[in-house]
Amino acid sequence: MNRKTLLGPLFILLGVFMFMKGGRDFDVGTIFAYFWPTLFVIPVGVFFHWLYFSMLQRRGVGVLVPGGVLLTAGIVCQIAMLFDLWDVMWPGFIFAAAVGLFELYWFGGRNKWLWIPINVLTVVSLLFFAIFSVGKLLGSLFHGQPIFALALVVIGCLILFPRRKDTF
């Protein structure tokens, strides 16, 4: 790999990040605080993939499970760190296990029974992600709005206690 292809995008991303932060109080600790997933977790996941595809010559498919988990978890952590979205991004850790198992299925013996945990983990992850994303969106839209809370109470009462028509 050429040094330019690695350092160029790295400097561009670091410059954009510094520009977004305003350049104040920016030091090495800030870089480690915000980019620890990219510096420590994602490279280990990439290493496991490199190990499988290059060194093991596609024989040790088991290294793809931790590789997929670490790579996906690293991406989830990096997004959560940059945008402060830990309360929304945590289902990505469940999805990371599904990615690792999917890589085992795809590059391994295509064991059809792996689809059960892959699908369960993916659906649970997407369900939690949807619930917490909608919850955060509604919370930010109606923050401090008692009208929304009152509307939810009224709707709940109408569902629990429907009006009954007299048949006499």
C-alpha cells in the first residue's frame, strides 16, 4: 500500500475533525479520546481479515468471527464517539455478532443452521435500533412538551376504555 493512499485521507479526516471542533483545546489526548476505535479496535478486526485472506490462504475461517465482530464494533464505537450517539448505537454490538457469524457462514462451509442466530441477532439489533432511534427523535421533537404527553395519555385511555354503544 502506498503511503500517500493512507496518509492523505487520514490527514483530511483529521483536519475536518479539527475544523468542526474549532481547533481549541485540541491535543494528543483529544485524538485518543475521539479516535480510540480507529486506532485500536478497527485495526485488530482488519488484522484478522488480513490473516484469513493472506496468511492462512482461506483455511482458518474461524478467525473471521472475531474479525467481523471487532470490525463492526469498532465502526459502531467510532460513530458513537464522533456524534455522541451511544444511546442509539448500542444495538450495533448485537449486530456485530451477526456480522461475525455471517462471515463464518459465507466463507466457511455454508452451514444452513448458522442462519438462525444470524437472523435472530440481526432482527433484534434492527428492532432495538429502530425503537431507540424513534425514541430519540420523538424525544428531541417533543422535549418539554406536555401536550404530547397528554395526547399519549388520552390515546391510551381511548384504547383501554372504548365507548360502548347501547344496543337497547
